[in-house]
Amino acid sequence: MRGPHPWIENGSRMRHVERFEWGNRAMGSPDFSLMIIATALALFGLVMVASSSAPISYESYQRPEYLFVKQLIAAGVGFALLVFLVRVDYRKLFARDGILLLAALGLTLLTFVPALAPDGLWLRLGPISIQPTELTKLAFIIYMAASLVRKEEAGKLGEFSTGVLPFLSLFGFLALIALAQPDFALVVIYGAIVVFLLLMAGTRLMHLLAPLLVGLPLVTGLLLLAPYRRARLFTFLNPFADPSGAGYHLIQSLTALGSGGLFGRGLGAGREKWLYLPSAYNDFILSVIGEELGLIGAALVLGLFAYLAWRGFQIAFRAPDRFGFLLASGITFTLSFQAAINFGVAVGALPVTGLTLPFVSYGGSSLIISLAMIGILLNISRHSVAIPIEREGGAFEHLSRRWGNGRSSLPSPGSHRGSSPTIWQGRPDRLPGHGARTGSSGGSRLSWGGVL
């Protein structure tokens, strides 16, 4: 059954959104442009994994297609999970945030059992190998989004001891686990997620300034403490100072990018992947793209990620509730931030980190979780509300006005003129959109309460 999306009564021009009945609840169509972009990146990644992993697959397994087949299977699992999450209401994650995080942490702690994880990173369960930290990233985002909403409704977000310190403590625990593996890049990802979501929730900037002033010297000390991290930190400034040691990765990466020129050598015709460029099929797959498809190919990948980020934040600002807003923002930021770091490493702007390029690099766990994130984003987009066209460009300006007051970055539900307040108090069944309809004409209009 199709029909027009109800208008939000606020005197502004609104976009028209089609809706259809699914189960007992009306839901809109998912954001097809985001779906197309994510699918294109994943399929392109399969092509590049097939090209970049053939030499190492043949060297290690005598089968040039070995790693590609594993990535293809992971893609199938990832797309199946994406379809599942598109159909399952994202608000069900709200009440399960703690369980998801505990389960992810439990799997991560199992990597310290040598019999289950000989290398300390990959959990080997029979023929299956998984990297639990990828799941932990997603579970951490879900947990933070739900917890921030609860604290906001309880009036605890404005205080440092109740609104910021608990998340910093959790970050410290996660950072200790990551450093013990060791995976310093994961510490950076966790820290970026915490700071970003706290800011998006409207936390006072002053509450974050002191932890940052303390944390930055601590991070610098951790970088300098380990010899291999210290070498990476200083060598990226001048990789030719140690061309056969710490600077080797970056030199080979720059060689691959430079030899590709504008149009590249041609798909499959790259030379650096033939065991010259380490990790050509995962950490430095962008270098292979630049060598085989040239500057145009690398720029196209960058453009796809930029568009994915834009669509993701559009979905966030159209979310019908604060949980959807924070969840979509956190997912979009994490994918974009990791991609930006990978790009920076490949071109020598950042030290070598070991972070893969989402959707594109080899790594089954990374691909599955990245596609799962897209599935959640698409589900949030199905619940999107109409946004006044005149106000779409002012979303971030509105956030900037709210930072520093310790209150929500979004108006509370029911704040539109003529609508009655809606306090859902942390209950998923009372989130805006779960049948909370108000209005003077017998409830024919939605009371979404000002998404922006």
C-alpha cells in the first residue's frame, strides 16, 4: 500500500517521501544511492583483491585465486547480513547495546588464548577465522549512541562526571585491550569515535579539552615507547633515511602510485604487487589501484567515499530520533575516518598504521562489518522524515550553536509548533516513529519533534 508521507507542520516547504506498508508499520524505501555506492565499492574491491592478491596467493598456496575466493565468500555473507539489517528495525539495537558490546568484548578477549588465536588478532574457530575487533567497533558505536541518549534523557549529559567520564573510562579499557594485542591504530579509531559522538551529542567542548590535553602526550609517549612505532612515526617524514627498513613500505607505495601516472598501467598489469609492495592486497591496496588505474582510478575511489560520507550524514540528519541520528553519524564517521587514514598512509601523509580501506581491502571481517554498517544506515533511511528544504544546509550550523551548553545537539521530540511533547525516556517502543502521532486533526500528522 503506497501513499504520501505525512507532512511535518512547520510552515516550511517539505520533500515528498513515498512510504509503503511493511508488516504492521509503515516504512519508506531505503536510500538507493547509498546502496549503489556501497555495492560499487564492494564489487570494485573484489576486482582489486583478485588482482593484488594473486602473487601472494600463488606464492603461499599455489593457487592465485585463493585469497580472492575467501573474500568472495565474505562478500556473500556481508551482503546477506546487509539485507537482513535493512529489514530489521534499527531501534531494536537500542535495548541490546550492552549485550552486543559484551559479546564483542568476549570474542576479543578470546584472542588472548593462544590455542584459539595464535597470532593474537584472529580468532580461529575451525575453518573460520574472524577478527573480533571489527565487531567491537560496531558494537561500541551502538553502545555509545544508546548510552548518550539515555544520559541525555536523564539530564546527565551536561556533567563531566556523568556525561563524559564513563565513556572515557570505557575507552581506556578498550585501549588497553587493543594495546595488548598490539593494535595502536585501533586505539586511534576508538578515541576518534568517542570524541566525535560526544561532540555530536552536544557535550561541552570544555569537558573534552582537559582529557585531550592529558591524552595527547600519553599517546605520544606510547608511540615513542615501542621501537617499531617510533620508527614508523619518524620514517614517514623521510622514508629514504631507511629505505630497506622502516621506510620500505612507503617507498614502494609511492613508487606504485607514481608509476601509474594519470591512466595507470592497466588492470592486472601492476608490478609492485609482485612481492615488492608489502600488504598490497590490504593495507596498501590504494597504491595498487593508483598503479593499475592511475590517478583517475584513485580519485574515483576517493570520490565514492566522499559521496558515501555525504549520504550517510544526510541519513543521520533525517533520522526520526536521537538514537538514529547518533548511530548513523557514528557509523558514517568511522567508515570515512578509516578511509581517510588509509588514503593518508598510501600517499605518505601519515605514518603506516595497518588500517585497511573499507569495502576495498582484503579482509573478510572488515568487509562483513562494513556491509553490516551500511545495512543499519539503510534501515535508518527507511524511517527518514521529511526535512524542510530551506533547513537542510543548516544542520551543522545548528549543531555548532548547541555545542558548549551541555544539552542535546537536537531539539527534543515534540518541539515543533502545534505539536505536543513526546518524552520516550529511553524506551525503544516509545521512540519517535513508534506510533507517537499527535495533531489537532485526529492524529493525522507526525510529531517527530524537529530532527534538526
